[in-house]
Amino acid sequence: MPKQRRLINLLKAKEISFLDKFLTWALTIGRMVVIITEIIALSAFLYRFSLDRQLIDLHSDIRAKEALVSSLKNSEETYRNLQDRLATAAIFSKTGEEEYTIFKDIVSFIPQGMKLDQVSISHDRIQIDANYQFISSLTAFINALKGYPKISSVNINKIENKLSTAVISVGITASIAQDNNSNE
């Protein structure tokens, strides 16, 4: 077997220049930048598909909820109408109770010898048409109305003495005192 020859290189090793080192470094880093950029672009492209899927799902959810809302629209209108009517009924109920209390109290003030022809009660006044046999009955009734805390003033609109029937016909208007609590 022949012996292998050994080569001996006595030449000085060629030194790599700065420009070569820089170019090698720039090309290596450049490849990495290109690869990273492509990975980011590909990731963004794939992420876009998931965003599109979410967008489609949201649109279908919105359509489903729109259908639900439109199907409940009539029920909601009915409910709101009912709530408005209940609120109105509550107001009239309270007003009716107050008017009933006032009417009941006025009837309790009626003295002997008095006959009511007409009584009308509105939210701010009471109109009474009555016939009296005695002037003392009229005086007692007027004083009772003036002393009643729910009435602020009493006015006698007309007094007519009917000699043929021996009665005094009177028209009375009383103003109802307004509560400060009702304005709140």
C-alpha cells in the first residue's frame, strides 16, 4: 500500500475581507428576514380566514336576533300599551278614591232640611246645586264646607227663593285644595 501523501501548504491563508464578511452576514440575515416576513404574511393570511368565519357567524347571529326581535315587536307594543293603560288607570283610581272621599264627606255635612239636586266633582272644584228649607241649614252646610281641610274656598253662585215650593235654591262652588305631594 502506498503511503498517503501529506500536503503541506506553506502559503499564508487568505484573509476574508470586511466586505465579504458583511455581504455574508447581510445575506444570512436577509434570508432570515425574508423567511420571518413570509411566516408573518402567511399567518396573517390564515388568521384572516378565522376572522371571516367569525364575521359570518356574527352576521348570522344578528339575523337570528333581528328575527326574534321582530317576532316580539307586537308583544312589546301590546305590553307597553298595557303598561300605559295601567298607569292611567292607577292615576284615575287614585283620583277616583280622592273624589269618593270628598263626596262621602260632603254628604255627611248635609243638614236636616237640605236636598241635593246635583253634585259634580272635578279635579279642582266641586259644583253643588241644592234646595234648603231653612236658612240655618244653608249656614251650617257652608260653615262645614269652609272648615273641611280639602276645600280651599267656598263661593255661593246663586241664591233663589222659590215661594211656590217654600225652598231656597242655591248654587255653590267650592275649590279643592291642591296637595303639594301630588305635584312631585
